[in-house]
Amino acid sequence: MEFIEQNLIWVGLAFASGGMLLWQMMSGAGINNLSANEATLLINRQDALVVDVRETAEWSGGHIPNARHIALGHLAKHLSEIEKYKDKPIIVVCASGNRSRSACRVLAKAGFQKVYNLSGGMHAWTEAGLPVTRK
């Protein structure tokens, strides 16, 4: 007890960092994250489907070539559109990687086997200098 009183700041810091690690682990549990470069390899080598879950205005501003647009709020209703990809790799993308993480959970619950979250989303994609289209 005396140790804790004398080192209160360090003990508090240890609890805070442990809590942050636990939160990070729980929020991304079971989700496979990919970098932009890893995603391009999956697209090129395994013909992965890219599903963009951003809103229409964001999609119109630029997206990954050949990506499918299904906004996160409509994903559950439109699963039948991508049903044939249940056993193929699917890369889910949003602006930063947060909404796509939620979409990955929806897809995994629906039985999609190979679901990947693009870490950093479109921000990471464009920072890597990868192609973007408005078509």
C-alpha cells in the first residue's frame, strides 16, 4: 500500500495504458486489418472485392477503382448483392477505417469468410499514392 501511495502517478499511468491496450484489443477483435499495399496485393493476386461503405458524397469525391459502393447504413439490406463473394476476399474501406471495421463485423456475422479492413481507409490509400477514380 505504501508503494502505491508513493508512486501514485506511475500506478495511474500503468492502469491507463493497460486500459487503452484492452480497449484497442476489444474494438478490433476478430478483424483482419490490411495496409494499403497489402490490399493492392490481395486485389491483384486474389481478385478481392473492394466494398466502400462511405456515404454517397464521399464516394463521389473519389474511390478505389472497381470498388462497390454500399453505404454502411444500407449494408445489411444489400448483402444479397455480394452474396457470391462469401468465400472470396473482401476488403472493406471507409474514410479512416472506423466505419469499415463495423462493416467487417456485419459481413462476418452474415457468414462472409475472408473479410479485411483497410487500415487508415481512403486516407491511407491516397497517401500511398494509389489510384482513385470518380467514375
